Amino acid sequence: MADVKSKTQREKFEEAARDLETDDSEEAFDAKLKKIAKTPPPKDDKRKPS
């Protein structure tokens, strides 16, 4: 196995996809993507309307 620092972004993505046992289903892809790509809730916007 290659050193983690020497892996390309594509190789890291492909490895993550294999670990998550992805398939060609769009629904399965969306579900798996939500597991690894969580967005934090937006912080209060400092530019509040007047």
C-alpha cells in the first residue's frame, strides 16, 4: 500500500468509495455521500437586514 502522503486526490476518493461499498445507484451514492460530506450548519450572518 502506498504512503498516504503520496496518494493523489483521485486515489483517496476511489479508496473511500471502495470502503463505503458504493454502487451505480444514484440513491445509494447520495446516501453514502452524506456520510462523508457533512456540511456544518450555517453560522449567523453578521450582515443582518436593517
